[in-house]
Amino acid sequence: MAEVSAETDVFSSDADGRAVVFFAAKRRHDSRSSNVRRIAQEVSCTLEGWASAGWRTSVGAMFGDEGVPEIYEAGFAHDVDIVGALEAPGLPDAYQGVSHLQSLGWDELFFTEWSVGPREFQPVPSSSGRVPHAPWAFFALWEWNDAWQAASPADRIEYDRECDVAFSADIASGVSIAGRHRFDAQSRWHHLGIWEAPTFDHITQGMLMHEKVADFKFTTSRHYVGRRRPAADYFGAIR
């Protein structure tokens, strides 16, 4: 894939070959399967197995945390119930992972939007001290819009500098950013950015700063916010 964004003062390239599986899923309540509970248990066990096999099955694991697979509950703010990001050792593993979850019966549990793509930038821990297992996460999907396509190289460089002001404020406030992943080979969305946040207010204040620097003038975005929950706890409650 051709490069569509460049390193900045905040973000550095990452060519370790890893790839993310992002999902936004709404619980199905129309399934007639008598195996819903079994499917949920098998999904949970699969995620735990992946964590032992080199997958990063939580946002925290992208920063090196050890822990259990996690999802983020989002139904209080969105038309989906959970969102999450699983980072595979490589792009083929990511696609095979989605296929395997579907073979277990995932689609009996959820209506799901999947996005898969390689890691592009390295994680950036908060400069004020990262909070392990932060309770909130923010997932930003975006595509470059027509204004970005028409912008000159100099305009794009200046835009990156303006956005870095906001990103620097984010990481100084206590937010950690799990790098960036690229989706444009298979999705309308070009990129995914993921934040960890100690409180919901950190996300709110961050968005205000990004609006102030006109971050969104060159993008069309979809945002999700969710509260962290262990995957085993969530899937264990499905009946």
C-alpha cells in the first residue's frame, strides 16, 4: 500500500508486521440457536488461547500489559453493544482469526462490523504516567476527505503539526494512544486510532482540543467510546 500519512513529532512508524481486528458488535436477540451459551464460552476460551499464543487481546496489551482478554461496553452511547480490538501477530492471522470466530458461531451472537489492517504507528504512552488497565477507551475510525485529497503537501504537513498540538495535550493529560492501524485496503475507513483514558472526562476534553485545532477539517470520522470489561465476564453472562 502507498503511504498516505507520515511520521510526526508524536507518532513513529511501526513495521513489526502486526495487524488489528477491530469489531463493533450488536447483540442478537433473534437467534433460535440452543447453543448460544456454548458458543459464548467457546469464543471466550478462544480469546484466552490467543492471548497465550502471541495475540494482544486487550488495548492494554498493546502497551505490554499482561492480563485477560477485554472488550468495551458501548451500548450506553451507541447503536452497538460492544467494541474491541485484537492485535494478531500478522495480517493472515488476523483474517484467519475472524474466520475462526465466525466458525464457532459468533454470528449467532452478534451483528458485527469487522475491520482488519496492519499496524502503522507505534503506541504512545501518556507522558504524565500511563494508567494500566484504564477503564475507558476511545476508538476513532476515519477517512481522509475531499479537502485532504485536494490539499498540497505543505498544507498536509501544517495540518499534522496542528494535530500534534492536540495529541501532545492528550498524552500530557493522562491519555495513552495505542498507535495507529491502517484499514483502507479493505474498508471505507482509512485508519483506526485507539485511546486509553482514566476517565470519560479525559476523552471529552481531548475532543474539545481536537476541535480547537480543526482536526476534523480533513477527515470524516466515526467514534466509539466504551468501558472496559473482561471478555470472560461478558461472554460468561450470555444466555
